[in-house]
Amino acid sequence: MSSATRPQAPRAGIGKEPPPRHPRTPARLRRAALPLGSLLLFLTLWQLLAAGGTWSQTLVPPPAQVWDAFVNVSTTHDGVRGYNGTYLVEHLGISLRRIAFGAGIGIGAGVVFGLLMGTVGWMRSLFEPWITFLRTLPPLAYFSLLIIWLGINEEPKITLLAVAAFPPVAVSTTTAVAAVPSSLIEAARALGASRWDVVRDVLVPSALPETLTGVRLAVGVAYSSLVAAELVNGLPGIGGMVKDAANYNNTPVVLVGIIAIGVSGLFIDGLLLRLERTVVPWRGRV
């Protein structure tokens, strides 16, 4: 008679949970630490360059002097309100309003022309050379002409920003619409879709990712044209402030304006990128 089978003792390491690993640095923290580290490195190099004495402080002011200029143009000091009677945030707000109107007009026109040129062959042959012509022109090349035509008030500034923002959206939308597979269009027509239904339900959703990329590029081009748009009668305005300060060799205020334009541009581009991820969440996943 065989003896009863005895339960075997569990082997070491079997059935036990693995020891907890040390948590790694979160990816979000790393993403925040890298830009911060690059900023600190840039400020350190800037301070060393300013303290080296190779260039005068008129050309390369130290970071502390730029910070003092930022405080001065952002507050009331010695009875002076900001720069030229306007705070920095007000200068920036006026310029952002100009960009919103100008770039908004250019983006809207670019989307319409892109849809038309992407669907109608003869319109693409007619307008594409002119859009390429506009895209290669620097803003200063035609700003003087806009002043002659429209005066020195808001009209030439808005028009310049609209003309600068128009080509990137038109080109990207045209390319995206033309690249839509013909099988999708034929399938929609086979199901009884009208021409408008094809545009609304097939062409626009398919072209939307590239169109949003064109919108981001258009806003960037409008920002790069901001100082040119505010060369004449640009105060109040951040570009006008930069130009006016440059006339008096006020380099710290010039740097404050440039930094304000760059930081606000980064913020707006981040908002547009989040909008893109919300509207077209499938991009990059198919």
C-alpha cells in the first residue's frame, strides 16, 4: 500500500509577487526638466557672454538688466506707465488682436481656396502660381505698397498678416484634398452623396489633419511678420515697441519684446497642437 502523497513545499520564488521596482522618473517630469535645463544653460551662457566684456552692454545686456526692463515696461515707474504710456501686456494684447484678425482672414481664405483648387483642376492651374508667388515674397517687399493703398492705420497691418497667413493654409489644404483616395469619393457617390456631401463628409475630414498643420504654419508666419506689420504707426503694439526701442538703442526693451513674442507664440502653438489632437485624434495612429 502506497503512502499518501505529501503536499510539496512551494519552491522558492514561485507564487510570490516580484519585488517592487523602484519607480522611474515619470515621462512628464522628464519632458518638463529638459526645457528647464536648456533654459538654465542658455541663461548661464548669456550671463558669461555679457560678463566677458567682448561686447558692450548696449549690444549684449546681462539677463538682470533685461529683467529690470521687463519690470519697467510692465509697471508704472517714476511716473511713467509701462513703455510709451502702455503696459507690456497691453502692447502684446493689441498685437495678438491684429494677428487674430489678420491670420483669421488669411486662414479662412486659404481653406476655401484650398478646397476649390483641390477639387477643380482648372482653378488649381489658375491660382497655384499666384499663391506660390505670394509665398515667396517677404512681407517688407509689399508692406510699403499696402501703406500707399490703405494708409497708416490698422488696414495695412491686418492685410499684411492676412496675406502672410494665406499661402501655407491654401497649399496644405490643396495638397491634402488632392491626395484623398478616389475610391472614397466614388464610394460616397455610389451611395447617393451629392457634390456638397462629398466635400463635407469625405474631403474635409480627410484634409483636416494637413489643414491644421497649415494653420499652425500660418500662425507662425503671421508672428514672423508682426514686427514688419507694425513698422509704421505700430504703437501701441509689441512689434512697434521693439522697433521704437531699437531706434534709441534700448536693447533690453528690444529683447523683452522679442521674448514676449516668442513666449506667446509658443503658448498659442501649444493651444493649436492641443486643438489638433482633439479634432483629429486618429492622426499618427493609423
